[in-house]
Amino acid sequence: MSRTALSGSQFSAGNFWKSLPLALLLFMTLVLPASAQEKEKLWRTLTVSGRGTESIATTLSLVNLGVEIQGKTAEEVQQEAAKRSSAVVALLKSRNVEKLETTGIRLNPVYSYTNNVQRITGYAASNTVSFRIPTEKAGTLLDDAVKAGATQINGVGFIASDDAIAAARQVALKEATQDAQQQADAVFAALGLKPKEIVTIQVNNASAPPPPVLLQAAKVAEDVSTPVVGGEQEVEASVTLQISY
């Protein structure tokens, strides 16, 4: 009787692992370190972050301009603003500007205050658009837009072309990787340690800062082109390496 029970117990223990679900076995195999060497690889690591920066010329101007009209009635100012805005947009389309879009349409009452009494004296309507154009053409276009009916130049920023930014990202990432590797080499050399292998690589987004607004409320003189001069833009990237030793 006792021999039979013992035999049954031994059978159950021997088939314990076979009875586990396949998913659980895979989890234990992938997540749990299988040896002391693998544990040591996870523990003995150095983490370094490198940065890379690439400067490129800004060749495009980002322009925001519009039309603002004031008058006695809402209908009057809205119609006049729409008329002038249509003329400005037609001009911009004829010059093949890029990424043309409406950025604002407003109609607001104009108030006056007399003896602490508020009353409406008229209305103001404004339509604004933004677009992108090569910087060497921006000055002339601003002058022509004012002649076509624009009454506001709200700002001009400068940016590099999409292709130039993409190429600069690749260079910045390469510089960031080299920077991280050089930092790691210096640390290992100072401590007398030998690096083994790169365990993880983390690439952060390489990005260009938003273009600054460099020109506001520009005034256009007759027969004189508004000067618009671009500059440089920096594209930054960072890479983090985890290296075992």
C-alpha cells in the first residue's frame, strides 16, 4: 500500500514541469536570467548619453500676415476684409508659396467708454494666413502683399528645408553616438575596466527648435524692397548607450 503511494508521488513530481502551460515556461525562460553570467551582464553596466548638434542654413521664410478692417457695421467690415483677403490669397497662390493656410478669422465689436458707460462704436474684422517661401523672395512678396491689400505682417521666422533638416538629423545622430562612445571609453580607461558589449541603445528624437520670429510689424516703403535675411538653425540629437564590462 505504501509502495504504491510512493510510486504515485514520484510520478507526480517527475511530471511537474511537463504539466506547466507552455506560455509560463516561455515567460520563465525569457524573463528570468538562466545563469549567474547573465545576471552579471545586467548588473555590471555603464550608461552614457551623448549629444550631437548640426548647424544648417535657413533658406525658407515662414510668414504670417493678414488684413484688418474697421468700420461702422459688422457686415461692412466683414465684406471688405473678405475682399482684400481674397486678393492677397490670390497673389500668394500665383507665387506658388508652400503650406498656405488660414490661421485666423475674427470679427469683434469696438467699444468706447464715456462716464463709465460702454457702447459699441463699430466693428473690426481680420483674416490672417501663414505660408512658406524661399527667403530670397520674401522681401518682394511682402511688398506685393501689402499692395494687394494686406495691412498686417505679424511675423517672419526662418527655417531650413525639410531635406536639409533630415540630412542634419543623420549627422547629429552620428555625432551623438560617437560622443557617447568616447565618454564610455574615457570612463573605462580611467577605472582600468574593459568594455564587453553594448547591451541597449536608446535614440532620442533628433529635432530642430521652432523658428524664432525675427521680423514683426514690418513697414514697407514705396519702391524699396523690404530686406529679409535668414540665418542658421541647429538640429540636436541624443543617444544613450548601456555597455557591459
